[in-house]
Amino acid sequence: MCGIVGYVGKQDAGPLVLEALKRLEYRGYDSAGIAVIQDGRLAVEKAAGKIAVLEQRLEGHLPRGCTALAHTRWATHGAPTDDNAHPHTDCGGTMALVHNGIIENAGTLRERLQQCGHRFRSETDTEVLAHLVEEAFTDSLELAVAAALRQVEGTYGIAVVSSREPHTIVAARHGSPLLVGLGDHEYFIASDAAAMLAHTRSVVYLDDGEIAVLSPEGYRVTDLETEPVEKSVSTVEWDLASVERGGFAHFMLKEIMEQAEALELTLRGRLLEDDGNARLGGLNLANEQLLEIDRVVLTACGTSWHAALIGEYLLEELARIPAEVEYASEFRYRNPILDHRTLVIGISQSGETADTLAAIREAKRRGAHTLGIVNVVGSTIAREVGGGIYIHAGPEIGVASTKAFTCQVAALALLTLRLGRLRALSVLQGREIVRALRKLPGQMSQVLARAAAVERIGEQFARAPNALYLGRGYNFPVALEGALKLKEISYIHAEGYPAAEIKHGPIALIDEMMPVVFIAPRDAVYQKILSNVQEVKARRGRVIAIVTEGDAEITGLADHSFPIPETIDPLTPLLSVIPLQLLAYYIAVRRGCDVDKPRNLAKSVTVE
Ligand code: AGP
């Protein structure tokens, strides 16, 4: 998710859009840029790194003019470099464009444009849009943008300026948020209200398929056929701090709530239903090499390590490849047995975790193939592995990882499809997995819509001194993840166990003070976990159960239960983890903890 801001009016636009852009830096922060129409000419400056790097670059010579765009990037195509930063310009250097989203047919369009003589300077999908607009631009920027967008597949929020129409901004939205800010003979465009609250609270939210044309004389909104569209004016009530969090009290809650959207982005363009397979363009391993692999080692830390555990179960059960999981901090100092038939997969949201990076480097030294499952494009791990899968979850600001976890598991499911369909996974089995994945974002939304029920359960346990999380099979790692979420943001000591394991010691802890969370969907081991629930209830334990909708047996035994929609066993973690994320969140809030920045923790552990 990138940050976009534009201004047209009577003020000096450069400093104004730069200041506004800082309000959006949480949306993406790997590079930034600005375009200003100065004395009828286009001036563009952009730099890899945070906005502060761009400001240093501009020191003392920020272009002056009354029309400007600025952008802070969350890379999806192409590493964070000066050339890949937005704005992107046309060949003639008269037009600049900023974009948030993913252009799915960028490759085809780029080839055609290059054959027509267009010269590209970046690896991004966005630059294709700039050349498409240039190609269509005769005497109207608005008509050129509309013509260009009619050729595009994918998602966009864009804003465009041109020295040929120095007092105009053309903006358009399809799948990525954009809103117009209304001032007195001055107008704003931005990806969220945080960018303009210092200037106006009167806004017009664009909807998909709409184009806005702004000038000091006014604004108008049309559809892609440039037919006028009537829009209502809204007033932003939020304060600045809450707007940056999209109106949520904490980034963690925002990121929990946007998991369905994030999962859509992880899966976008990658599901091949007919073939029961996944399209993964970044593995950089041919089928012959993938078939040579006789063992997979998944290595990570923390929440990513829990995702790796689910990956182990997926790969062994469905792709029939021996798989094992290693704590990166252990792996790097053991003397692991690896060779060219071993695939080592590093899983990391930040792509900067020191132990995981070191494990990848050790694997490469020993001749193993390496892949990364990473969120931050162009991060160190992403650049050092042989290939990988970006999860496209958008920036994860809250220290406690939530949407990255579910997107990592989804990426592992895609990789399992890819490897499994080269081996024993049938097309029918593959199609079943693809169909179940396609349904998941909607099912996630159903679970998220019932967050208030989890909040009510959380109120009962905010004072608990300890907690146990129990699961089996694919949901044993979910038990570990639920326990980690609770302890890292509420500071309540919690442990996760395979449910059957409690008989070997932990059951001694059970009493009426001990909340026991069971992840107990109706899966292959349901009857077994039912017995475990009975064992805990027989010892007066307080049971919270995550169950499948319609469940009666465990629901009848539990003190509190929370239903999740039915899906295939291997994908239940993507739904069963959500109430556990919310439970930890609501308990931590009730305990007055700093949810987004828990004590002693950092978002990315870049030291040993
Ligand atoms: C999880 O909530 C924690 N923030 C932490 O365990 C995290 O998952 C771990 O540090 C790994 O980070 P990474 O995914 O960025 O490598």
C-alpha cells in the first residue's frame, strides 16, 4: 500500500505535499518522490529510503509551483531504488504519474509500448501507465488517462500531472483508495484523509471506475467513459492520529481487520483452478530442479516459525516431500546436512531478521537452493535468496505479527500446490485446494465481522495469570501462535501445546483459574480433541473453544465458544488464528498495554 498526495491551488505546492506525505509514511516507506509544475515545466525528484532522504536530496532547491504530486512507496514490483520510486514520467518528461496498486497485465503492455519506441527506466508495473497515458495524450490529459486505464487489468489509485496542463491533476481509482479534498480554490487528492486533515475535512471518496479532474476552479468526477458522476461530500470526523490508523484504535487491530484484503493480494493472479495449481513467478527454479528436491527445510523466527510449522504439515501431507522446521537461531549454529537437493525456505515478514538471514546464508554456503517468503519487497533476505514469494500483505506496523502470518500460510499453500502437482497431488485434489483458497477471504470477513463476540470473551480473562492453548494437527502451530500473541502484547504467560501432550505434565496446571483455549474445528482429529476437552473440564478448567459453525459437542462442553466457517483441514489455520489474534488484542487493551509497541520488543530483530 503506497501513499499518494496531490495539490492544485494557490499555495506553494512543494512543501505542502511533502508535509502531507509524511502523514502517509506508515503506508509504505521504502522510497519517495515528488513532481512539481514549475514555470510551465515538470520538475521531478525521487529517492530510495524514507521521506527524510528525499528531503535531504531536495535541500534548498525544492521546486516552486502551485501544482504538485508526492508519493511514498510500498514496493510490489522492483526493489526500492531511485529509478523504481514514484513519480514515473513519460518519454518526453512532460507528465508524471504516481500509483498505488498492482497492474496485472503490465508485462504485455510494456512489451507493446517498447515495440512502439517507448523507453523504460524502471522495473515497475507503474511506469507502464505513464507511457500508456503519453501514447493516448493528444489535447486532453483527462481523456488520455481514461483511454490508458481502459487497457489496464489490476488495481490502481493514480494521480497524474502534465506541464501541458499545468493547473490540472487527473486522478482515478480502481481497488486502491483515493479521495478528493475540497478547499477554497484549492483541491487535494490523497490515498487517505490523514494527508489533508491539516487543510480540509471536506472530502469526496472516489469509487472504483471513477476519474477526478482537479483545478483551482473546481473539481469534477466522471466514469472511465468520462460521463459525469454525482458524488456526495463527506466530513472527516477523525483526529489525525486515528486517521493514520484508518480509524482503528491501534495498527494491530487495523492489520487484523484487513487480513481478508491482504489475503486477496497474496492470492491475486496466482490461483490456476483448471490445473489445480499455483502460478509463482519468482521461484527461479525450473520444474526439473523442483523435481530434484528431496527435502525441504523451513527456517524462521517467532510467528514466522509458526507459519513454517504449518508449511511442514502442508508439504509432507500434500506434496509428499520430507520437510522439517528449524529455528533460524539454532539452524545457523548447528552443522546441518544440506546439499543441492535440499530446498531451504526462509520465512520473514520484514526480510531483515538477523537469525533468518544468517540461516539463509549458511544454507547457500552449503549448496542448498534457497527461497524466501517475505513481505517487504527488496529487503535483505528477499535480495539474497535464490527466489521467492512476496506475500503482498502491505506494511505491517504493529509489532505483533497478524496479517503477515495468515498471508505466509497462504503462500506456503500456494508453494505446496506448485510442488505437489509436480508429484503426487492430483488435479482434482489441487482444484479442491484452489477453490478453498478462493473462498477464504470471504470467510475471513465473516469471522472478522464477529470480533465483538471475542471482545466479550476477552473481558472474562483479562486478569488471568496464565493461559494454555491446545490444538492438534494443522492447529497445533495455531495454538503456539495464539499463545505468543497473548504473551507478547498482554504480558500474560501463555503456552501452546499439542492437545494430547497435556497428559504428559501440563494437565497438572489445570484449575478453575486457568483458561484453556482449544482450537477444535471439525477436522480429522476432532474426536481426539473432544476427549482432551473432557479431560480439562473434569478438572474444572475454563475452556474457550474455537469450533466449526454448527458444532454442538464441544460447544456444549466449553465455557465459551467461537464458531468459524468450514474449510478443508489444511486451511483451517487461516480462520482459527483470527479469534486468537483478537482475543490477545482485546485482553491487552483491557490491561492497558501498549498494543502496537509492547515492552522489550521491536518490529524487526535485526540483531542476534
Ligand atoms: C511476532 O508477533 C513477533 N513480532 C516476532 O515473533 C516476529 O514474528 C519475529 O521476530 C520474526 O520476524 P520476521 O517475520 O520479520 O522475520
